[in-house]
Amino acid sequence: MISAGAPVPEKGLCRESLAALQAEMVRRADYMLALAALMPSRLGGVLVEAASPDASAHLTQQLSGWMTGGGRAVRLPPGISDDALLGGLDLAATLSVGRPVIQPGLLSAADGRCLVIPMAERLPRQTAAQISRALDCSIVMTEREGVSCSTPSTFAALLLSDPADASEAVPEILNARIAFRLPGAFLPAQWAPLFSAKDICEARARAPGVDLPDPFIEAMAVACETLGIGDPRVLAFACASMRGLAALSGEPCVQEAHAELAASLVLGARAAPQMEMDQPPQPPPDEAKGQDKGRDGQSVDDLAELVVAAARFSAQIDAAARGKKVRKRMKGEVASGKSGEMVDSWQRGSRIDARAGDPRRQGRLDLIATLRAAAPWQKIRPRREGGAPIAIRAADFRLKRFRHRSEAVVIFAVDASGSTAMNRLAEAKGAVEFLLGGCYARRESVAVLAFRRQSAEVLLPPTRSLTRVKRSLAGLPGGGGTPLAAGISAAQVMSEQELRRRRSPYIVFLSDGQANVGLDGAGGREGGGADASRMARRLKGAHLPILFLDTSRRPNADARRLSDEMGAVYRPLPFADGKSVSDTVRQTLLS
Amino acid sequence: MTLFPFAAIVGQQALKDALIMAAIEPSIGGVLALGDRGTGKSTAIRALAELLPAIDVVKGCRFNCAPGARNGMCEACSKPGRRATCRMTAPVVDLPLGATEDRVTGALDLERALGHGEKQFEPGLLARAHRGFLYIDEVNLLDDHLVDLLLDVAASGENVVEREGLSVRHPAKFVLVGSGNPEEGDLRPQLLDRFGLCVDVRTSAEVKERIEIVRRRDAYERNPDDFVEDWAEATEELRARIVQARGAMGRVEVPEAVLEKAVELCCKLGADGLRGELTLLRAARARAALDGEDTVTEAALRSVAVSALRHRLRKDPLDDTDASVRVERAMTEVLVS
């Protein structure tokens, strides 16, 4: 009936023929959706990248039709609150009936259905973690505001993602639980599916009875190893897929063709890129071989080889289907690192939900949420004659919670050694003043570290006050050796402190890169340089946005190398003044 | 729902050991499992529920009070008089992300308040976890205010709730178990310090082991009940060992020489505070008890040192080696055996 190993249109692909690619992607989409519908709790679902709205709608409809619960898909609204996701008290019903009535959350409502997650790359980690947990346990646990219950829920997730660049990705916590990735750019708006709802239903009944011989599991494990796939979940996905594919094709036992197809569906998208590009892709052997019953004599290694070839070939198709969609980071653009991360706050940003709290200490009262919190308890609260019609207690107070981008802190690490120290410090001071002068609306803070003689010191702790800057940076001493390593280390320590305070640090170095004092305070170019490189490499590991302004007369190799080692953007700035430093910082880091 | 049996978990010896140690000696202070995705951290912890020996509780007590305890009982159980007891399985309570404070600490019973206009306390997750385990998956994503609350209760062993003129105080002593992926964000140092043992869970590199994992998982998914049945004997054996080790804990001696070594090891590593040494010794005693020995040997110390100390090392800017490696290195210097 259903052929599991339909021939791959490799010829069409070599010519990048759109039609062939489209046919192949449609075939994959069908298999992925079918498997996800077959065993949602084991495979999680499908992540679709860059599909058109029409194609997304078609995928949603198709997957919903194949799920046990049937009916419509459940769509996750962006920025969903915990109450809506996990369930909570249905206040109106509760008050009218006189006993707690639970309003089921979206995750329980999705039981037996398809959960569509649009803009999956923008999903907050918290929400992703809650969805992951429901996928893991097939149970939604609600412990919220007077409600304590757990309801079984098994759903297949359909993640729709359209990442603008590599930094936008589906939260890994959820990504790791989703078996399939489907590049959707070439999917047509509609197509006739390979399977009917009845096929899926029958396959579902057959799946647990399918025999999955050990050599297949072993071959798949070896293939994962060869392809550099470390996550054990992926192996489990591939094995479950083999079983599912056998069930779909009505076979009592997993066959080679199923292993190949499973590998191309699951392993392909995760295979580490292959180095040798001159070698033409090896298309997997055709179907006739797959049907070969004389498999007993075949070794696990042969099978593994076949599976690896299928996965590699699939990875190439994926790459073609993905096209050049993912924008490469432009030269000079700074890695966003941990900056700009969304943080929760009581003060500002976009509204997310309400939390219990004391309005006298922080935040703004959410009147509606407070009234809602107070409502169920009215019966037990004594009401005074002529008192307020509603009795509200301190415990009812709900505060508005907001989410905003974290605040930027620009940390200047200034080389205050040698004869030009005064110039550089003056530049830094000027830059700080310019930045602060122009940045009130942007709410940036600025800090200054200086390194000279044996160590680094904090001249100006993070501040937004211009007065403070003027006072603390007046009459700075300069001169002595250059403990660059100590300066780099101090900048990193301060950045980590700021990260803990939920701010986004940006580091600006003003130096010529000529270290001559080591971390231990001992002089010497060699030791100083080596320590500086070591600290620079350690700083790189923190993935912070860094700007290195080379202040030497002409750009020098040492500074350049050090800048690269710390993963910084390098700019030579021999005749700097406060204004130009400030402008460079704005253009490269804060834009 | 049938849980995957603890005894059937392949590999992950360090994590399994740490959990068993915490089950033998709750005062070790909890287990934190950090590491790679998909390594079965949650599976192992949830599976613990089936493994823990049953506990005696005062019948009808909603706070799992131990019969005959002198102190640390809830209000009702502290009153004089004899009470019937019953046995229950030791609780392993899941604290889900997104839980609100009132459900964690307990609050007024909404149904009673609405239906009968009565004020009655409804115990929360902390009460349910008393004398058992409290598990937080993705612990690094837990809201700050819940972390504060947990730290407070874990330190005092008591939960105090004041609401609607109702004042409730009940014991809440539990073994805190957390799991998470360090890439999702750092844990607050105070919370990190609360965990007695910290295990770095890694993906197994052994292909054979990975095949076995998949094979067992597949067997379990196909027929959970049969699978649990197949492992019932192994589970029972493990449970018996835990019971036996608990009984033997009191008899385990710590020789002066081993104590000195433990202190020296902590000094060498700059593990701040006394908690490191205490945890190290408690875990080593539990290890000895589990192995059926009556004195703590250096070998026992060695086997628990990495998980007891790796999260307490002072940060050294010059040394970015992995914490486990640093503990190992210090051990080769301090311990001779």
C-alpha cells in the first residue's frame, strides 16, 4: 500500500529544479506530520521554518485531522499568560455556583489535538519550559491561585518559526523535544496528503505491535555517533520513527527502507556539516534493495552506512530548501550575546501579568486583578456596617508585571599607563559625558575602569549621573606600566555583576594593546602579553558585546590580535576625542 | 501513570548514587542535577518515588507528621493523646514552573470559604513534600520570589502562613531536588549552596549504553505495566538496601584520620564555610552505610567528594578548569589511597 521509501528525486535536485524540491518537501512534510500524529508523546511534533502562511495553515489542518482528538488545532497566542496556559479559576462560574470551578488552560485543552505555536522563535523560555514539561509527562500540572489539579494531555506541537537571523532560535529546551525540522520555504499552499485519517488511525493501532530488531537500533546509534549527534533524545526519535514508518506501511517488522527514511527525517537536520564538499552526494540506494528480505547476513555496519548516507543526503536537501534564508552576521556587527534580553519588572515595559505583592513597596496596583483575587473570599470576610461593599485584604493586592529589554551599561576600560594616559582618560571622560548627555531617553548607564601600574581600579561605578561623572573623573593620575590582563579581568568581573543585576553590559577598551605587566603584578612584556591573551580568551567565553578602540598612533598588530581573541569589534582611533569615541560606541555597540 | 523504574535506568551512576545517598541521609541537603539535555535527569528523579521506603504517619494528618516525634509536629499532632498511625509511600512532589505562591505554601480552602463561609487551611506543596522529596525541574527558571520562599523554608524546616486572620505553622522538612541546564541561566549562589550534592549529568559516550537506553525506553513505551513488572525485583532489592543503610547510618564511625583528610580537602579547594565539610562527611557516611561498612574510609570520601564539593569552589579567575577536575586534582594530592 504505502511505500515508505519513495525514490528521492536526486536528479532534479542537482539542477535545483524547484518542482522536484517542492515534491520532496511535501513528501517529507506528510511523513513528519503522520509520525507526529501517530506518536505525539514520543516525537513531540514538527518545527516548520519559514513556511508561507498558506502552507502553515495547510500543515495545521492536516495534522489536526490526523490527531486522535480531531477537530481544530489549538493556537498559542503570543505572550500568553501562565493562567491561560496552565489553567486557573473561572471566577464568574466559581462565584455563581459557590464552589471552585476550574477553567482549563490551553495545554489541557490541546489534549489529543495539535498545538500550533506561531512565532516559535519569540517564545519566552518560561513558556517553552512549561510546554516541554507537558510534552515530557503528558500531564499538565496546575498549582495556581487556589487551583491544584493535574490533567492528562497529549498533543503534537507544530512550531512555526521564521527566524530573521541565527540569533533568533526556538528555545533549546523545547527544540530538543521536537523530533522533526521542516524547511518550509518551498512548500506549496496546498497539496493532497499521502495518507488519509483512516491510514493514520490504523497505523496507530499497529504501531505497538511492530517488531523493532536490535540491529536497527544499533545501526541508528552508530549513525548518530558518525554524524556527531550527541543528544540521546535524537536516537530515541529515530527509533520511534522507524517503528511508526513500519506501522504506516503495514509491515509487521521494521525494514531497511524505514530506517533510511527515519534517518533522513530525523537525523538529516541535525547532522554536523560535512567537510569535504567536492564529493558528490551519494543518493541512498533505491527501493528495490530496501525490500530485500535477506537482511540476516547483513552487518550492523552496512546498515549504519546506509542510514548515514540517507541522513547526509537529506541534510543537503534541507540546505537547498532552506536556501540563503538565514542572514549571515555582517562584518563589524556585534554579537548580541546576553544583551537585550527580556527581563521582568514592576515598573515598565509591556504588560504581562499580575503578581501578588505589596504596592507600598514596589510596583503599580492592578485593580481588576486585585478585585478578582478578593472576590471568592467575600463570604468569610466580616463586613462592617456602612463599610466598603467589598472587603479587600493586603493579601489580595496584585501588582502589574511588565517585561522590557534590559538596560545597557557601557563599561569603559581605559589604559591609564604611560605618557599618553592623560589623553586617553580625557577621551574616556569626554565620551562618557557625551554618552550620558545624549542617552537620558535611552537609559544607559556608564562605568569607567582604569588600569595602570600593577592593577585595575573602578574609577566610576555604573551610573547615569552626569554630575557624578564630572566629580569622580576630575584629576585622575596616570602613568606607569600597563596591566592589560588585570584590566580585561576587571571588565569581565564588572560585566558579570551587571548581568546578575539584569542589565546588559557592553565593554569598550581604550588601549594600544601593549601589555607589560602580568596578572601577578610582575613587569615584562612577555608575561604581560601572555596573561592579557589568556584573559581576553576567557572574556570571549562570556559572549559579551565588546568594542576595542586602538589608541596607538598607527593601528598595530598586537591590539588587533588581542581584540580578535576577545571577540571584539576592532576600531583604530588614533586621534580620538570624546565625541568620536562616543559616536563610535553608538554606531557599533548600541545601535 | 506508571513511572519508568529507577532500577532500569542505564548509566548515570553519579546521579543515581546521589539520589540514593539523599534518600538514606536526608540531612545531606538535597541534590542538584545539572547537565546535558535528554539524559534522563527528570526520569531518574521522578522514578525515585517508587523506590523510597514507606513512612509512618499520623492517620488523618494533612502534614505527614511522624508518630511519636517529640518536636516538629503540626499543631493538631502536638497536642497530647494517642493517635492512630498508618503507612504511606514517601512523597516525591513536583513543583511545576508557574506555580503560584499560595499553592506552594498553602492557603485558605477556597471550596470551604465559598460553600460554607468557613476559614480552613488547605495545605500546599510544601506540606505534601514533608518527609519526602520536593522536585523542581528547570530550577534555574524558577521565579525569584519562589526561590526566596523555598530558601527560607528549607533553612527553618517550617512553613508559616498568615492569611485571613488564620495563622498556620507546620513542619516542612524535605529533600530539595533540582534539575536544569546551565545554559538556560545561572542559579543564584544562595540556592546553589542549599543543595548538598551537585551532579554533572553527561550524555553517555558509549554506543552500547545508548542502545540499551533506547531498547529499554522502547520496551517501556510499548507496555509500561509489563516493563515495571519485569523490574519489580530489582526495585525491591534496591529499596531493601536503602532501608538497611538507613538503619546502619547510626553505627557508622568516622575515624579521626578521615575527618582530617576531609577538612584538608575542603581547605585545599577553598570550599567556603562549614557546609562543604558537613555534607562531605554525611555523604561519605551514607556511602559507607550503603556499602555495608561500619567505618568511613578514604574510598568512601573519594566517591562522594566531587558531587559534595564541586559547586562550592571559590572562583579562580586564573583557573577555568572544570570544577570536577579541580576536585579530582585536589583529591590526588590529599588522599593517598
